[in-house]
Amino acid sequence: MISNRRFLFLLILSTIFVSFFINGFSAPIVQKTSERPVHNLSYNTYIREWLVAGPFPNPATDEELPDGSYHYGFYTDFLKSIGGENKAVFEKNTSIRFTDQHGEAHVIGTQSVKAGENGIIDFDKMFNKIDQKVAYAFCYLNVVSDQEAFFLFGSDDGAKVWINGMLVHKNYVARALKQNDDRFSAKLKQGLNPILVKIEDRVRDWGFVLKTVDEGGYQKIIAEEQAKKDFNDFLNCSIVPKQLNTWNYVFVPGEFPELQWERPYLVEKVMGKFPLNVRWFDSELNEVKKADKPGRYAFMADGITANGIQIRRAATMYCMPRYWISWGERPKANLEFLPVDFINKKIWEEHSDPISYFTGRIALLSILNQKEGAILMSYLHEMKTEGKPPTLTDTPIIRDHDYHLALKRKLLGVEHKWQPLQMPQKIVNKPAAILHEGSEQEAGIKLGTADKIRSVCQQWYEKSGEPFIVFVARHGVIIIHEAFGERSDGLVTLETATEMASITKLLTGVMFAQFVDQRLINIDDPVGKYLPDFPIEGDKAVTLRHCFTHTSGLWGHEEWGGLHNPYLDNVIANLIKELPVGKIHNYNGMGYDLAGKVMEMVSGKSIFRLMRENFFDPLGLSNTVLEEDLGFSCFSTAGEFAVFGQLLLNRGTYGDLKFFTPETFEQLLPKPLNQFYPDINVEWGIGLTWMRQWHPDAGKNGIPEDQTVLSKNVIGHGSATSAILRVDLDNDLVICQTRRRGGKYYEKYLAKLLMAIDKGLKD
């Protein structure tokens, strides 16, 4: 018989054993408190609650720092007063003491922050949109047992991450914030694991997002991503000639080539089996059953998958004369010198013969084996038969785009659905300002300002070795327009055209403004109003505003064949169900290409013809070329690109031409996107962003902390080549610089240039 005391002892012991058996060796889930944010790994989601400290200074440095960076804040440990970055622990009332680069002492506290559902911590919103700063975020990650955890991370700009005092991730980079850009893993210990994140900002947007998952969660992500990759590979799949020989995109008169998917097994794996209906058309858009004569032909293939997805593809093919023995050719093709640093121009010229023969071989293989070759041969064939002198719009690319657009509109039955886009109107009254020569007095600047700008630019080139052309004008009066330096192919001149990269997006937005002004398209219209296959209502109804403000959920530049794919819009429509439309801000060029497809459909002109005839030609810009993509690819000179700046400064007019009204111009300006999409705390416009330059002495000597160089109302767009187009709406200024890359000391001398201009303005 068991005594009461012994029975009680056994009962307690059994309870402990059962509890231990059920929970194993795990630690319990720890709840957060007001003093410390705790995230449980088992949630497999974004960390939303943090303690944040900042901002700390992050000026650019002239020389490379020991860690390979050029930013003081990214390199500097500001947490030494609380143990250093590898030991620091934040509490709710933690005070951080540090000395800045000028030797001045500061104290910064911590604050609690909670992200939205998308997990993004927006430092811009917290610290009132300041640039060249650093901030820290801290929390605990709780795990029930020792295990490996996986982290999906995105930041704007560079970042460092410590877990349990170990630096587990470092990425010194200038970029826009994108979820899951970086991945890393770390070994975690049972219980609480401190995480410290350091994020630097250079210019404009600033923040980060961090998602944590366990092994099971990570494997699920891998499987989902493989399925997405397979689907994306399908979207990139072309329909190609089935005959596997050298001559894939050219054929002789008679029966058309049999076609198939480029990767038939992948297509069946992803989409299942479904029939394709293939139709052929001649150069006059007539549907034909066989090729009776040489020239341009195109196929249009469509089909509907078992789950109801509409698939559309099209391409150009060339029917060559029977008597042409293409494989017997050995052409020479002159390839102009490529001005890159590692190639010597003189050596290039000495080897011009072998270069030309090999380039000719490449050209012949392209003609025979690539769709671009069929486009070129079709162009050459029509050039021969038409007998028309070439114009700036008579190029292989524009002609091919025109052809497929006309065919597309015919097949959809929309040739006469919309009114044509009108050319810019003549101004009856006083013409708007145009760029012209004049004195510093006429420009409203202090005497000697041009010389000071010139001096800064000369120093800039001498220090960096990167040549450029600069253009500055006020009230339409040119203050300076000069070239500095030389490249490997010689001196740069005022006529040297260079890649403007993403400033191309600004041009796309300004082109779109003409459609808005003429009430052909509204900014908030769904794309599906103009293009088939897209929804016109519901949370997946992509609008033109989504396209221009990077909120469509799309990614990348020139994906899926870009604008050269006649049915790019169909490819994107196939993606719609997977896109977080209006939920995230993800910088990309594909939204701009999709907007271009809308403009094409409405106007009946290919977008590159539209840019030339309705935009560049009326402005007299013969050195500006855009034939590749609407998110990048425009080549231009500083003088011509400055004309776009003056057009914006004039709110839509230039000289005696009106492209759009001031009211339409106001619709282009950057606006807080949360008024349209509650989860997105970013300001963006229709191809325009704010390009504010914070004053280097802001917050000192009585200068306000939000003081800018020039005004706060400076618009423009950034560029991967570091080209510049800034339009100061308050000071009536246009600043343009063309270059091929930023090079050393870019941020330092950009600030010097803008300061020289700012100081030269008359009160």
C-alpha cells in the first residue's frame, strides 16, 4: 500500500515525465515583451517587430576603406558604447553614445517599430527621408532546439547582419529594396538568439525586410521556387522551326516550315498537352497557306491550355529566293571600334581584316539561324523593292514592330477602335522657353558661376578619369555646355551620345503624358481595357499607374523577349495570378514595357516609331535613339537630353509646341503611393522621382536638418551609368550630364557640382 506522501511524489514525477516526453528537449515559445521584441522561428514568416536606433552618418569617402567600402557609416562601428556591433543588445531605453567623422559627440536612443504585413521596415518614413545615413535594427529570434535557420533578406542599400554576435551576412551594394534578394543561413541555439541588422542609405529610399524559416519552411520555398522557375522558363519559350538544321528562320518558296515549342518537354510538364493553331501571313498581312514568293512572312500561333490559359506567340520568318546558296557566302562585315578600356584602337585597326571576316561569319549565321536574321533579311528585301530613301524610323526593328502591331490589331479587330494620337499642338500665344545661348546675367546667376562649375568639372575628370559632358541652363539660358576628358577612342565631344540607362523611364512617362492629355488613356485605367487576356477588375487588375510606379509585382528588365516579343503582353497576363499587384514596390522595367504595349495598341504605331515621330522629331533631336527597351536603352547627348528637362520645366511645352498641359504635368509628379496602395510607403511618379540632394552641413551652424542643395522640388530619374537629368522646378534649372559610368569620387563631385550651381543662384 502506497502512502499519501509517496503517491503525491509519484504523481508529480509522472507529470514532469509526461510534460518532458511531449515537449522533448525543446524550449517553449517565448513571448515578446514591451522591453524586447521576440520572433519565433516556427512562424516561418517576416520579422515585423524591431528595436531601431538611428540615424548615424554615412558620407561617401574619397578613398577605399579597410572593408572595401567607400561609405563611412557602413564601415564604422557606432555601437562601441554598448559593446560593439558583435555584442550589442538593445533594450527599450538603450542610449548609444558615439562620435561622428567630425569629432562631434552624439547620443541616440532606440525606438520600437512594427512593420506591415509585407515585413518592410521603412527608415525613410521613420527618419523623414534623409540621405547618406545608417540605422540599426535589433530583435531576438526564439527557437525550440538547436538548429539551422534560413534567412531571406532585402535591403536598400547595403547591409550587415549579426546573429549571436557573428557577422553572418554582408552586402555592400546600391539597390532598391526587393524581398528575398539575399539568402543566408545560420546555426541557432535553443532559446533566444539576438539579431542585429545594419542598413546604410545613400540616396532616396531606405529600409529592409527579413524573413526567417526553419528547414521545413525553406524546403517548401525551394519547391515553390522551382515551380515558378519552370513556369518562367515556359514563358521564355519560343515557337521555332522543327527542322534541326542551320537554316531555321529562312526557307525557300513552297510549304511553310513545321513549328514546335523550343522546349516541348518543359511545356508539357508545366502546361500539359494542348493544341496550337498556327496561321501564316505575308508582308501585306494576308493570311496564306504557303509561300508563293520570297519576302517577309510571319506566323501567329495560339492555344488554350487545359486550365484555360490563353497562349499567344508570333515571329517573323524570311522566305529566300531559291537560287541563293547562302552557305556559299563569305561576307566581310565592318565592325566599328568598341571604345572599351582593354582594347587599343590602333591594334584593332591593324587587325581589321580578320575582325571583319569573323564578324561577317557571325552576321551570316545570325541571318540563317536566328529570328533577328529573318528580321534583317525581310528589311533588306523590302528596302530593295520599295525604293524609298531611309528615314530615322526606317530601321529593321521599327519596321518589324510596325508589321506585328498591324497584324495584331487586325486579328483583334481594333484597327479603328481609338482616335489617333495627335501631334504636339502649335502654341498660338507666347511660346515657351527654349534652350539658347545667353549671358550669366540673363540666366539670373552670379558672375563667374560658369567658371566655378567648369573648375569643378575639370577636377572631377582629373580625379576620376571618367569623361563626361555637362549641361546647365537657367531660365532657358545655357550657363555651360562642355565636354571633359577622353575615352579610348578619342576625346568626347558635345555630339558624343551615351547610354542614358534608366533615365529612359522618364522619357517613357513623358511620352505617356501625351495619351493622358488627349484623354486616350487614364493613369488609373486597367491594362485589360486595352489589351486582351488581362482582368479589368479585382485585385489582379494591373493599371497603368501600377506599371509606372513599380507596383505591378513585375521584376527585371527586358524579360521574356521584352518589347521585341509581339505578344509580351500575353506572357505577362499569364503571370497575373502570381503577381502581388499593388502590394509591393519592386523597381523594374517590365511595367514600362507593358505600358508601351498599351500605347502601341491605342495609337497603332510601334512604340519606337511613336517616340520618334511624336516626341523626338518635333523637338529636333536627331542624335537621340531609342529602339531597345522602355526601361533603359536610350542613347542621347547632354544637349539633347537637356531639351527633355526644359520641356518638363515648362510643364509640357517647348518653344511653340505643346505636348501636354500643366494639369497633366501635375499628374506625373511623385506622390505618396500609400494613397493608392496602403501597404506601400514610397513616393513615385509617372517616370519621375524626387532627386533631392541633402546639404552637406544640414543640421549644423543653424542650417535646418532637412536643408537641400538647390530646392526640394527637383525631379528627374536615376541611372545605372550615373548619367544625370535633374530639373529644379523652383529655381528654373536644368542640369544634365552624360557619361558611361560613375567612377571614383562620383558622389563627392556630384555634390560639389550642385553646390557650385546653388551658390551661383542670385537671391
